[in-house]
Amino acid sequence: MTDNKEREEEAEILYIPDDEGNDEAFEVIMRFEPDDGTDRKYILLVPAEDTDEEQEVFAFRYEEEDEEIKLFPIEDQAEWDMVEETFNTLTTGLDEADDEGK
């Protein structure tokens, strides 16, 4: 019998400095690129230290340069709505897949 933790992928952690310059750990829960021809990439993060069942999700547009990830806040309402809709669609699909596996 295999341990569930051994089967799970190791979480990807990003460190983001807070207002005081202290690095805070965030776990990457999802990355996606919409099929809208913009070549934009999005990343969704949750605080790594937070173990509550309901976690606050942070969304950013990102670019990768030489293995470094640059995060950009999403300030446009239409862009935010697209990210939120994509997140909800993907998480609903994951929930349904989990239910089928039980």
C-alpha cells in the first residue's frame, strides 16, 4: 500500500515579499493560459501556512524570465472576471472528478 503523501506531487511554493520586505510562502494551486490570443499566463496562489478548509485565493498575471516569475496584479474588471470564471470552471471539473473516483 502506498502512502497518499508519496503519490501527491510536491507543492510548488513561491515566496512573495510583503509590505515590510518579509518573504511570505504561497502554494501554487493552478496555472493557466486562456485561448484568447493574448499569450497571457495566470497563476492562482493560496497562503502556504494556511490550513483552513476555505482559503483565500490570490490571482496574478505572470511572466517568466530566466526561471524567475514576475507577478502582475489584475486590475481590469473584465480580465478579473475571466480569471474567476476559469478558476470556477476548473475547480468544478476537479470536484466532479473527485466525486466520480469515490
